[in-house]
Amino acid sequence: MENMESEMKRDAAIRLTMMPRDTNAHGTVFGGIILSYIDVAGGVEAARHTKHDRFVTVAMKEVIFHEPVFIGDLVSFYAETIKIGNTSITIKVTVEAERFGSHGQSVKVTEAEVIYVAINQYREKVKIGK
């Protein structure tokens, strides 16, 4: 029970239910959909952690899908800051899916490190104000 309580205290950057529009003909969610949400979740964490409001994605390190995501799964994207440089920030995003109708059974889907660079309104690289 203690492990479950600590799990519940984690704050997901994004949490959503996968719908039929997100899936292929086999009922599994397209990898590209998951990648786009990883990018959004990382951006949310970058803005939260630095109070800077404009970032662009520079790189997403290798992403390996360990489990499929199905229609109805509740997918959580947990993000944590790994490193902050002068103009860049690296965020680790972990993706977990709670299976539809499973009463809390959750599986790790994938994880990724995403690197963002801070920019200004003119799209110029700027230092991150910590």
C-alpha cells in the first residue's frame, strides 16, 4: 500500500484517455501520438521548472516502446528535469498506461529524454532565467 501511495503522489505533466481517433486498424495507439504527447509533457515541465515561457524541441533521444497503448487506456506522462544548461534544458518523460477496466493495473510504455532550447519572441536562443 505504501508504494501505491507514493505512486499516486507523483504529478503527471499530462494525463489523458486514448480515443479511437488515436489508433490504427488494430486498436493500438500510433507511436507518433505518444511521441507528440511526450514532447508536450516535456515542454510543460521545462516551463514549470524554469518559469521561461518559450522553448523549442531540439532532440528526443531513443524511444523504445515496451508495451502497446490501447483505446480507453488512461495514459500518464511524468516529466522531471535532468539538466539545465545556459540555454538548454533536458527533461526525462516516463509514459505509463493504466489499462481500461483493469482497476489500476499500470504498465510502463516508454521513456524519453527530450532537449529543449529557450528562445525569445524573435525565435533567437536566449539564456534560461533560473
